[in-house]
Amino acid sequence: MSGKIALVHDHIQEFGGAERVLVALHKIFPDAPVYTAFYNVDALGIHAKHFQAWNIVTSWADRVPFFNILYSPLRFLAPKIWGSFDLSAYDIVISSSGWYMCKGVVTQTKTTHICYLHHPPRYLYGYETAVEWQKYWPVKIYAHIVNHFLRMWDFQSSQRVNYFIANSQETKKRIQKFYRRDAEVIYPPVDIPIKLKSYQLQAKSYYVTTSRLAKAKHIDILIQAANKIKFNLKIIGSGRDEEYLKSIAGPTVKFLSHIPDEKFEKVYIHAKAFLFAAVDEEFGIAPIEAMAFGLPVIAYASGGLRETVQNGKNGFLYDKLNDHALTQSIKKLEKLSKEKYEHMRKEARKSAEKYSFSVFQQKILMFIDQHTKKL
């Protein structure tokens, strides 16, 4: 593929599903520079290694003291940030867009702008967010005014995008609803271990989850279920709600914070299942990563999880967001025979293989070949 390509990403100062997609895109296009609002190596911790030796171009806002911390209340400046980059030298721009709306970059007529959309901004369209700031009335008034103008800009900027790629059918529906645009679904890539050590049912002693410890993830429901029926739960991740969640956790709950990618197999291979309680998750990359290790997933039936978790086949879905509904699904798993549980593990692994990097790479390159101008 010829032609100059640039990547654009909201900001690089945490490492979640969107950043994993960015890493995958950069692996496909290793010579492409990455334009982003902020880049904070220190905040990335053990994940900073993924971005070493990249050509990362930050915005003017990255040089303003404390802007990268206050970017949420200052989000009305996002249009100014994305309008400040000069991308005229590129034939193809691929934006990896979510909360901070980097799809709002301005490109020239000769440039093909492809947006890989993780989700429209939740705070603009009534979806649950990590922090419930609007319970304070001055913030609510401020947010109402700012978000009104940002919604208009978000819609207008979405019309400049040449082509949309959605990370799930759920996101595709939201693109159609909020932007009146069509999109093709290409699921995000997931790290798939080449070969699992064993599918054998052993004396598995715990359940596991991996998540940011934030309000919208509802880790408190997992903890309440563990407290109630006394199963062992390991929680991988950190976040603003960590102190509160530790305060309500019983003796069977263990917090592992962040662990290196190479240690996930050791944690996952000895777990019974992966638990998930997020609401309106557009795709949910962590459950698929768990399936890659042969772990069944027990998840709240919401958002993109209804696309990836097949009830009774590679896990279980529960339809009420409370600890009682979760424990009922856990009891269903516990009642499975050895043969049925082993079959569910195999089905989980089989499901995850559809989301490998090689599949993602093939579909991205095919999409670009089909939709871009001849270079």
C-alpha cells in the first residue's frame, strides 16, 4: 500500500481497549506518525513500553500546565485542539476516536479520513460515565451548556469523516442514531495465546475480572456477590473507585492492581470464569481476552456483550444489574458437569479466535483497499 498515512488518537495517558487498538493499528502501519492531544509516559506505567520509539505528535494543549489533568472540564476546547493539526501532507488519516472526539480533525479534500470509532462520547448522549459529576448542580448547569454545543460540533465533525468503522454492532447502531452515518463493523483485536496449557478442569478456586475501577464498570456488584456466597474473586485493575471498593470487599476478594501481560495466563488459567458487570459497554475487550485463555464469561446482558457472549455456550448472561442475578448465573456454572464445563471452555477459546490480530489486520487492510482513492 502506497501513500502517506497518519494515525490520530484521543490521548495517550492510560491503557485501555482503545489504546490496544491504537497499538494494533501502529503495528500495521509502523511508519505512521501518531497525532494526539496529550501523551503522558509516567501515567502509562508498565504499558509505556508499547509506545517507545513511536513518532508521537502532541497538541498545543499538551504544553499547557495541568491541561492533561483538567481536560474533562475544559472539553469545550476539544474542537480547537483537533482543528490545530496540519494533516495536509497525508493521503490517509485513520482516527481512533472515543471520549475526546479526535475524529474532529480537519483533513484536506485529497485526504481520505477513516474513523475507527470506539464509541460516541457517553457524556453527550446520556450513557453512564465513570464519574457522576452532574449530581452537583453548578456542574450540571455548566455541563448542560457545554455539552449542548459539543453535541452540535460532534455531529458536524462526523460529517467530515469519509468512512466509519465501528468496533461492534452496538457502536454501529449509535453511529446511525447520533451521526446519521453508516459504518462497517471490524471487531478490535485481542491478544490470543498461541496454545493453552490445558483445558482440563482442575480444582479452580476463584473467579476473576479485569477492569478500570470506575463507576460504570459496577465492580461493586461483583464484590457484593463474592461477599454474599463467599467465592474467591481476583480483581485486576486500578482506578478512582479503588479505595471505596476495597472498603466494601470481604475476605474472599483480592485486588491485584496492574499485572504484566505475560502474567495474565497464570492468573486466568486457574480461574473458573471471568465476571463482568459494565453497562452499555460498546464491545468489551477484557471478556474476549479472558475467552482467549479458555475462560467462560459471566456478563451483564448489555451493549456489545450480547454480541460476544452466547448464553449457555461460551458463558452466561444475566439480565438484571444486581448481585442476586449474578450469583444465579454463577450457580449455573457451578452446577455444570466436568464435561459440559470443559466444552464451555473450548467454546470460549473458539469464540475468541475470531478476534485475533491477524483477522483484524486483514480486515483493516481490505477496508482501506476498498474505500480509499487510488494512490
